[in-house]
Amino acid sequence: MMLYPPVADLADKAGSRYQLVNLIARRARNISTAARITGEILEEKPVSLAIEEIYSGKIKIVDP
């Protein structure tokens, strides 16, 4: 579990704080929906998981 990744680093990866918030929210919803469908019990909150994925580089940000 990662404690408080730097917001500036996350915003740099996403392009802006606005895009970062949207990306985290969208990914958290996807994680929550997938867990509900499969019946998986999440040990961490979906938002925390989304932040960790973005910070570690598992999520690639592509501008349209």
C-alpha cells in the first residue's frame, strides 16, 4: 500500500490536475464494477487502487 504519492507527480503523468481527477474517477469506477461482477472483495478502496496504478505506470495516458 502506497501512502500519499505526490500529487505533482501524478498530475505530471496525467497532464493536468483536472485530467488526473477524471482518470482516477473513471478507473475507480471500472475497478468497482469489475469487482462487483466477479464477486471479488476488494481489500483497498477503488480510488486507492486507481491512484497506485497511475503512479506505478500501469495505466497509460493517451491524449485523443
